[in-house]
Amino acid sequence: METLFVYGTLLTTHGHPMHNFLRGYCDFLGAATVGGTQVDLGGYSGLVPSGDPRDRVVGELFRIHNGASDKLFSGLDAFEGCGDDDPELNEFFRHRLDATLLADESVHEAWVYLYNGH
């Protein structure tokens, strides 16, 4: 099972149109956390890894439909500015982190968009 962790703009409660896009390729699993710190980038946020295990970012975990990864990430990478057509030194990049589902504390390796910090 391939999963995606989202925070900020892509949260269900934010109401951004890209959330509707991702829901076409994923099923909602529930609230979850990943290790890191959320930073305010003025109108949107980013996530940076942290070495402190107490630093957690709350977001949502989604299960990606079988065979949907390429289409999902083509759209999300373009939205996050790290698609094939975007210039180098992207603001975000996609990486796998362990996400903990809050409902049952199960841990899932999930794709997450991290702030590149430049």
C-alpha cells in the first residue's frame, strides 16, 4: 500500500481545489503526524525535518489507489513546483517519511512534500 501525507494547503479542511484532485486518486485514512516542523511561508506552509522526536506535524494520511501514483504525482509535483517542467532548485521536493496514523498509532511509510529551505 502506497500512502501520501498532506499538511497545510492540501488538508481536507482547507478547501483548496488541489485537494479535490488528490481525492480522485486516494482514499482518506485519517489524521496522522510526521516528524518535523511546519514553517509559515506566507500564504502557505512547508515542512522541514527535525532531529528532535518531539517535533511533530499534524496532517492527513491517504492511501493511493493502485496504479494511480504516476497521475497523482504528475499533478501534485506540478502544483508543488517540483515537476519535470519546473526549474532546478525547487522550493519543495517529495520524500518518504514515517507517518503515524492517530486512530491506531500504526506507522506507514508515506510520501510527503518537504520544504527545500532556500
